[in-house]
Amino acid sequence: MPDVDPSLTDASVGLSSESLSPGRLAYRRFLTHRAAVLSVFVLALLILWVVLSPVTARYGVNEQVFDISKGPNQNLPPSRIAWFGTDIIGRDVYSRVLYGVRVSLIIGVFSAVFSLAIGAAVGAIAGLKGGKFDDIIMRVTDIFLAFPFLVALLVIRNMFGSISWITFFTGEVSSVRFMVFLFAIFGWMGVARVLRAQVLSLKEREFIEAARALGASDTRIILRHLLPNSIGPMLVSLSLGVVGAIVSEATLSLFGYGPDPGSGATSLGLLVAGSKSAVRAGYWWLALYPFAALLLITLCVSFIGDGLRDAFDPKHGGGR
Amino acid sequence: MLRYALRRAVWLVPTLLIVTFLVYVALRLGTDPVASYRRTNIRVSKKKLDQYIATNGLYTGAFGYIRGYFAWLWGFITLDWPRSIKGSRDVWPHLKDALANSLRLGLIATVTGIIIGNLLGIAAALRPGRLRDTVVNSGALVGLAVPPFVSALLLQLLFAVYWQKWFGYALFPVSGVYPAGHQGFNLFLMLKHMALPVVVVSIQSIAVYSRYMRASLLDVLNSEYMRTARSKGISERRVLVHHALRNALIPVTTLAFLDVGSVVGGLIITEGLFEYPGMGRFFLVAYGNGDFPELMPWMVIIIGSVVVFNLLADIAYARLDPRIRLA
Amino acid sequence: MEPVLSIRDLRVSFKTPAGIVQAVRGVNLDVAPGEVVGVVGESGSGKSVSFLSIMGLLPPSATVTGSATVVGTQMVGVSAQQVRSQRGKKIAMIFQDPLSALNPVHRIGAQIVEMIQAHQDMSKADAHARAVELLDIVGLPQPDVRANQYPHEFSGGMRQRVMIAMAIANDPDVLIADEPTTALDVTVQAQILEVIENVRQRLNTAVVFITHDLGVVARVADRVEVMYAGNTVERGLVNDMFATPHHPYTQGLLASLPSHNKERLKPILGSPPNMISPPSGCAFRPRCAHATDACASAPSDLVQVGSTQTACIRAVELAGGAK
């Protein structure tokens, strides 16, 4: 009696199609989200536009559209000279929006990345180790996250801003660096909670037990096993962090607590804030374009975040 | 059940104390009350300054903070509150008004959000993948992605500024609770003034609850016990309400409790933009002035509200989900 | 006697993104009052789907045709209202995983009372008393205390007893047991089988026992139906089936059972067919050592061969020859 004939066994299961890693599977699922894919394109175009600012900007951020002696250049509506019009000092709104988007994106991306780095580390360790450390972290983040967001932000801002050795590293309260620092200090807590939850659910799975049985240290388990299996929540946190930081920056600017990058440079928040009174007078272009840019970024990143969440955890089935 | 509630309630006081202490430290560092006081009252006598420091508990040095905290705490509990830095006025009357205004605004918007949001979420979950599900889901996503200040400014522009231009009058006013100089109580005017802020806050609220309920109900509908329930031959209506909703409402109810707890402090942006004299506005003004005596009581109300409702949320959760009680 | 359950040419198909899955392709079955029928098959054989379709518990993407009458009442192709009126009353079902099959937020007593009040006119108090009685019948100790507890306070075996109590609450004529012991420990398995047997004797309920475990079938069933790829391929009395199976699939199933006098396990080679485009004729063809060209157009009717009825067209031939 011959041994089992390979052609008739279950061995062929799974071999007929190409080998798909979970990452590739998620990538494919992501591609079925029309809104998210579209957002990726739009965002990529936007970033390209910003990166090429030496070429795409028409004027400097603080440059007057033309010499005032040739005629008034303040508050001009959109025209050939200034695509988005000019502001109260005669600067080109289009170019300022471009530079503003750059600053906002820098703030958003950097603070989100730092939040993720700190939060993922803390959350993973808390989730894995448990015990006192976990308890303390949970209480602290609980309390913090329970505060009204803006209140906590402002209070922390001032508190850190008046501690000299902190401002030594991060710059003054109104600098972009401080802003990034502030949002990172805030953002890591939300990320830590998400990662902790993820680690808690992964911790009980057998492959972690197996890794331990092979003698893996905690660090190794986190780096090699837990984090790679948490890419989904991490990416979602990243996108939420970017949106959160950009919106927070705009909110702070609205109330006068925003960054002041100096020498006329600006952020989207500052542009929006500065346009409030001008709009009442009818200069709608001062508000429309910064608003549109802000909305575009937040919507795109939000849709991408949603797409990522569904791509990595398709359990929440149904519509998009 | 009672034991569970009591066990959790025991943590209430220590939590409040610790958090208010941290806030006390943060505010002292951030607003420097002594300097602020000096700035507003340039030629203050040493005696008055000392008195001010004593009532507010502003002692310096490492243990000064701890001593100072308890001094402040004593004053707070015995209702011997210091006056504000700016204007030297009694804090409570203004705080009380601000609280009332915020509660009105916040509760109306939250209740609206809960009712409409949940209904939308249920509607979406019952037909997953179909048109109304996509509409609700995307709508909620947009609602969440649009920052509240954007919708606030847009609405202001639309209804107040442009409406005025096109139609010659302002449909919904953009600031305050009453028109300037109005005295007394007038429900209609009040509602008119609250209309836009309520809409702005409701947008976020509706978006959040619809997504939450949708996700929760979808999870429940995919559970095994739904099949068992149906196999009993009971009406579909009963299956949906008594079995599905009963389970789906658990996380949503917890969220609602937490939401209400944070309602008074969560309206800062909206109140700021609409110049609505609520708790948010109170904070912005006090903070801008670095007014420590006004900020501390404000913080206590906010913190107290959050902590108490967190506790209520936990108890509600245990009441609704028997699996938790024995844990 | 009139069969309590009578199925004729039952067909169930599902619309999926990959195509139309023909899960059940013409099943016929009669269940006499009080008898135990074991329905055996692999996952994907259509054994569970057949009975879920009769109960009307399939998702909307399913299309069900044919006929299935429960004590004379038609269950296929009728209004949802009609199906619902029989569900839980004349025909009841118990499922595989009792933990997730019970609503976690309602007390056990209340869940049984719900079952009772759906079909009988009883006051809450009376229904509750009856529920306690039922818990006693299934062998739950301290039933009055247990009735006020929640599902998570029970062990797996006890939960399954609760499910059984719930299912028999309205004295159904047919009880469908869908893999009720698969998720349980072996010792608990035996207890549950005993409970089901007790219930059957006491109430004269017919039981359809769906399982992939031949050991269970040997213990409880009077008759056996073997299903493969949406069809019944063999049926017979349990002793006859185990002694002289005539379908190669049944033979394969029995041969693959571990036993102390076998040296190596002999699995059935290959895997179940793709139900979107199943093989023509006999679906077992690709895995059958005795397949011939004629099998590609074999009908699925059952023919009496010896003591069993089988769909294999070569059964007589193979039985007569060396085996």
C-alpha cells in the first residue's frame, strides 16, 4: 500500500494563490475603500505641492504682491496677480496658504510621530507587564483624558512654558517646537491606551506563550511580536494624531495661544484666526482658502484613518 | 450591587484631592497668581498681599505648595472664597450663572445628540452595507472630521453675516444669551441665541453616537445568541429590542454618562466663538487674566463633575452587564 | 404513523461575492415520532444548513426551495409569520456553543419564561414555576436558585442543559440538536447525551442529532443519515450502517476511526468539493478509490443495497466483490 498520494491530500490548500502576508491582505482591503484611496491621492498631491514650495509658491510668505506705490494692494479679491487674493498687508493669500499648510503639516506629523513613539512604548510595556506600572499609567491617563481638552492643553502649556529648563530645549511657548512638544505630551496618552488594549488582547494568544517558552525577553516580545501585530491600531493612532494636532493648533491660534513662527511665517490656524474679523467686512477669500485647506487635510486624513482601521480589522463589517 | 457601588465610591474623595492638588500646582506654576495680583494692584500694601497669599494658599517653597494646597482647600470647603484678581469681585455668583448657561446649552445638545445619533446608528446597523448605512457612516465621519470651530464659524457666517446681507436681518444671532442690555428672563430670545451653538455641538454629538451605536449593534447582531433568540419563535420586534438593543445599549450608556460628566467643560470652543457666557467662556477670560481665585473653583466643578459621572458610568455599566459585577 | 418531520427535495443556495454556493442539493427525509436520527457529515456537507433552513434561521442571502413539513405545517416558502409560529413550539433547536448561544444579560429563568410565554398563555409566575420544573428535568441541581442566575455563572455542561430545558419548554415534536456536544469535554458529553435521551423518552420527542462524531451517533441514534456535499449519500439503521456500510464515503468515515487494533490512521484523502461548482454526478468522485466514468452522471437517488440505502451506483458491485 503506497504512502499517501500528495495530490489527494489537503496539502494543496492555500498553495493555489500567491502567498499573502497579513500586511498585503490589509493593503488589499484598504484598496476597496474608495474614499480612503481617493484621500491618499489628494493628500499626496497636497504634500507634493508643499514640498515643491520653492516652485509652487508665487511669492514669499511675507512679500507684498507689488509695490504699494503702484496702487493699493490690500484686501484684493482673487485675480491673476494673486490667485487667492491678498490680505490686509497686501500679501498673496495663495502663497501664505501654501506656507501655512507646510507649517501645520510639520506640526501635525511630528507631534503625531512623537506621540506614537512614546505612547506605543508606554502602552506596550504597561499592557505586557501589568501590575503597579500599568495601574498608575491607567489612572494618570484616565484623569488627563477626562479633562476638557482645551483646558488641559492651555494649563499644561502655561505650566511647561514657565519652567525654564523645558523651554530651554523646546523653545519658547510660542515656537513651533514647543507646539510639537505640547501636542506630543498630550497625544501619547491616547496612543498608550490603544496600544495597551491591543497588547492585552494579544498577550493571551499562543504565539506569545510560545515565544516565552523559547526564552524571549520582554523587550524582544514587544519589538518582534507585539508591535508588528499592532500595525493597524498604530497607523490609526497616527492618523488621528495628525488630525488632532492640526485641529488643536488651529483652535489654539483662534484664541490667541497659537504658535508664532516669527518673521511673518504662518500656520493654517493663524490664517483662519486672522480672517475672522476680515470676513465680517466681506473679504471672504481670506477665510475660504485657509478653511478649505484645513478641511481638506482633516477630511483626507480622517478617511484614510477609517480605511486603515477597516483594512486591519475587518470585523466591523457592513458599509463604509 | 450596592457593595460594588460603595467600593468604587470610596475612591471618590482621594481622587478628587489628588487631582485638585495637581491642578493647583499646575495653575500656580502657569499663572503665577502672586505676580498677577501685583500687576493688577500695583500699590498693594504688604499686609493685603500677605492676606491674599494666605487665603489663596500661595506659600512658596517645596512644602509651601503642600501647605498652600491645604490652606486653599480649607478656604474652599468653608466657603471662604477669595475674591477674583481682576475686579476683586465675588466668584460664586458669576460662576453660578456660567454654570447654568453651560448646563442649558450642553444638556440640550447632548440629549439631541443621544436621541438622533442612536436612532441613526440603529437604522444603519439594521441594514449594513446598504445605502442608508453608507450615508450614516460617512456622514458621521465627516461630522467628526470637521472641527467644531469650523462649523461654528461657517454657521455664523451663513446665518448671521450673510443672511443679514441678503435678507436684511439676522436670523440667528451669533453671540451671548440675550441681546446686549436685555434684562430679565425671556425664553424665546434665549432659545434663539442658543440655536446656533446647540447645532454646532449637536453635530459632533450626533456623529459620535451614531458611530458608536452602529458599531455596538453590529457586533451584537452578529452574536450567536441572536440566532437562539430567533429560534424561540418570538416576534422579530422583541428579538431586536429585548435581545439586540438591550445588549447594544451597554457601551452606549456608559458613553452617555461620561459625556454628560464632561459637558460643562467641553463647550469652550463653541462658547468662545459665540461669546456665550458659559463655563467655557468663564475659563477663557479667567485664564487670559491669570485669575487664580476664579480658576480654582471652576476647576473643582469640572473635576467634580467628571469624577462623579465616571463613577456613575461604572455603576451603570455594572447594572447593565451582569458579567462585570462578579469580576 | 405520520412523520413529525417530512422533507422533500430541499435545496438551499447562498449568494456570495464569489458565486452561488449550493449548500443543500436535494435532501429527502422522514422522521417518525420519537425516533432519533443521526445526521453525519463533514463541515460543508450541508447538514446544519438543511435544518437551519427549515427553522427559517438562515440569512437573507439564502434561497430555499422544496418542502419541509413539521407535523403537517409547511415551513418552506411560506410567510415568516408562519415559520415563527412553529419555531419553539413544534420544532426546537439547540446549538453548539452554549456560552455564546445564551444572552448574557438576562437571567436563565427569564430566558426560559420568554420561550414559554411566546407560545403558551401563562402568567409570569406560572411560567417561572414551569421553568424551574424544566431545569429540574434536565438534571440541574438547585433549579430554583439557578433560575435566577446569569449564563456566565454556569459551566459549559450546565449551560447546555439549560439550552435543552429551553428547547423542550413547549413540548416540541421535533428537537434539532446541532452538534450539542462538540464544544464539551468527553465526560460532560456523556451526561448531555443522557439528558437528551431522558427527555426523548419522557416527552416522546423526535431528535435529529447533527454531528460529525460517529461515536456519538453510535450511542444515541436509531437511524443514520450520511450527508456529503449537500446530498444524503447513505441511510440506514445504526447497527446496519456500522456493520455493512455500502457507500465509499461511509466506509471511509468508519475506516478513519482510531481503534486499538489499527496501526496507522487512514484518513479519507482529498478535501470536500467547492460548492460553487460541485463535481457533476456523484460529488465524492474525486476522492473515491472506486470511481468510474459512469459516476460522473450518477443520480443522487438512494437505492436499497443490502441493509442500507445508498447513492453509490457501484455499491452492489463492490459489495459482491472483495471488500
